[in-house]
Amino acid sequence: MAIRNIVKDGDPILNKVCRTVVNFDEKLAQLLDDMLETMHAAKGVGLAGPQVGILRRLCVVDIDDGEVVELINPVIIEQSGEQVGMEGCLSCPDVWGNVKRPMKVTVKAQDRNGNNFERTVEGFKARAFCHEI
């Protein structure tokens, strides 16, 4: 694994549309492992592809609940409720603000092997999923 550079606010890559992941191979697995290590080193709870310079639809989330979630080609298919809370972003260091998010979301995605799954999460994990997607 390797720690990658985190792209900072102002870099045009953060405003570009990401492409769908189509190759579920060792290169993808290495990218996901690197992203997780990078996120942990930066003391974050989520990291998306563009934040490490990769224009692919993928992210990793680890909110310290004992479960790392990798979301590849994620789509929010259902949402309900509301929560408002402080959020920061690894690409915008030292910038925090109140953000309104759904309290509960259901996401359809693929895992690192290309297997489809759906996941319903609530609270802080729902906030992290929405932020990264």
C-alpha cells in the first residue's frame, strides 16, 4: 500500500465528472487499499477517487465503527429524514460548515470484485456516504 497525495480545493479535477469503473482487477484493489491508507493517514472518514487524482466513481468510508466500506459505481437510490451537522473535507483542510443531509440512505454499488450490493445506512454513516458520493 502507498499513501497518495490528496488533491486540494482549487484543482480542476475536483469539478470533473468521474467515469464508471469497468475493470475489477488488481490495479483497482491496489487503488482502494492506497485510498484507505491515505484516508487513515490524513485522519479522515471518507475519500473519493477524484481526491487522489483518479476520475473514477469510487470511494472508501471508515467511520471507526469497525467496518470499512468500499463503494464502486455508487448510486443513492433512496433517502429519508434529515440531519444537519458540521462537515469537513480532506480536500479543503481547516474548512468546516453545517451541511444538511438525509438521515437515512440506501445505496446501490459494487464491491472490489464487481459484485452488486445494496446497503442502507443511517446517521453519521449516511452523512459520510452522501459526502463521498
